[in-house]
Amino acid sequence: MSETIEQKCISKGVKLTDQRRIIAQVMSKSSDHPDVDELYNRVSKIDPKISIATVYRTVKLFEESGILTKHEFKGGKARYEELNEGHHDHLIDVKSGEIIEFVDNEIEMLQQKVAEKYGYTLVDHKLELYGVKKK
């Protein structure tokens, strides 16, 4: 089983106040890529005393600590997900905002081939596909 955000905070020496702990727990349970407003709505149902400023500061702290990663998908607010070792790409529905994570070995090999063709060793990449669901 992979580490929760709470456990990552502890192992990285990030102090967990009660409010940060709630934010970490809610973020760990998120299967989507919430923006700060969505995250705030979820945590305020658990503890209405948590301010949106606290959520912003906590997300920034978690990002700076290498616990969360920030995505700035085109046309929308910054979204966050837990930083994991495994690589994946994103398919974003431009109408609904749904984000699908995927790994495709053919795409990975093609990216390597393109880099080699131009005399490069690929060290990193980010792939975001934008589309609308077929009817």
C-alpha cells in the first residue's frame, strides 16, 4: 500500500496541525485533481473553521515539500494531485473538466524515438491531451 499524504508529511518533517491533517486526509482520498476551491469545499464540510487561506497555504507547503504536484491545465484553475513515483499522462475533457490519467507504452516509445532522431536523450516530459467525449 502506498504512503498517504499524512505519512509523507511526517517522513518529510512537515508539521501537521489538525487543519493540515484534515486537508491531507481529504487530498489523499481524492480520486480527481481538485483545485483549491474544490478542496476547500470538501474540508470545510469536515471542519467549517478551516479558511480558504489555510487551504491555499497548506497546498503551497505540500507542493514545496514534494508531496503534491500542481497542474495548470489550459483554460482552468491550477489543480493538484499527490506526487507519486509513477509517470502518467492526462486526457482532459474540455467540456466537463474530467481528467483521465493514462499510461501508453506506444506514446512513451514514440517520444524516445523523436528525441533520439533529433540527437537528444529524453529526461522528462509532460503530455496533456484535450478533447470532448464522443456521443
